[in-house]
Amino acid sequence: MQQLLTLAKTRHELVDTRALAPVALGEVCRQACAEATTRIYQRGQELEFLEEESGEVLGDPVRLRWLVQNLIENASQHAGGEAPYRGTIRVRVFQRSGAPALSVADAGVGVAADDLSRLTERFYRASPATPGSGLGLAIVDEVARAHGARLDFASPPGQGLTVSVVFPPRRDGAAPRRSAAA
């Protein structure tokens, strides 16, 4: 039920883009990781955060945190397929072709190529045997669209799943920052 409410709140067409403000992408990811850490460790998983290069995006920090939290939770629940995942979930902030980006990756079983294009469909689950509502990546898609971002999915056979969110470059001249601590 909670995910249905979150999905309703994140519908991209309901977001007032005039109210979006500069948000440090690295800080949003750091907060989402801090909130997920205990749950991830209790499941026997590791969580790694790497801020290679950050910068700001025009965004809503609450919705952006929901995006990252859903990506972490999706990796945690589904990376192992029908078996519990015991590996590392990597959250990374970087620049892709001058645009701020983040990715969440696991080294689990991955997703079949035929399923990649359907991952953001509401109630679709690539692995029906695993728990979940099939709404996590639909929420991620709505939040990304509200921020003018695009999602990229990569799942080379046997190498897990990486979900990247690439935001539009800032037009106000804000330069990306190199992170002092990575």
C-alpha cells in the first residue's frame, strides 16, 4: 500500500518544475545510503557509496531520495533471483558526457535482455518468485521523468544489473564538482 501512495505522489506530470531547486546529487545519495545501511547489513549485504564527480541537479530532494532508496531496495531484494543476495550494492555519483548521473549496481543474477525494457512497467516483476509489488522501478521512472532524467539499464550476462539515471546538464553554468573524498 505504501508503494502505491509513493507512486501517486511521484507522477511526473504532477510535479511543478518551476519549484525545482539546485540539489547536490551526492548529498541525496549519501542520505539514501545512510537510511538503507542497517537494513542492507541485516540482510547480509554490503552497501558502497562512491562519489567520483558530483554537481547539482534541479530537483526535489525528497523525490530524488525516494528514487535512490527504491533503486537500493530493488537491488537488495532482487539481485539474488530466488536466492537471497549476499553481495555488494554500489551507489555511484559521476558525470556522463558533462551531465550529472548516478547509478546503483549489483553483482547478482542480472535481468534477461527481454525483460530490461519492461522493468519500469507498473506491477511488472522480472522475477515473480521474489517479494515485491513491482512498483519500485515504476516510482524511479516517474521521479526521473519529473526531473528530465533518463534511465539506462545494463545487465551483461552473469554480471548483475546496473541502473543509471542521467540528468540534464545544468544550463545556468553550474560546473560539476570533483569530490574531495571518494
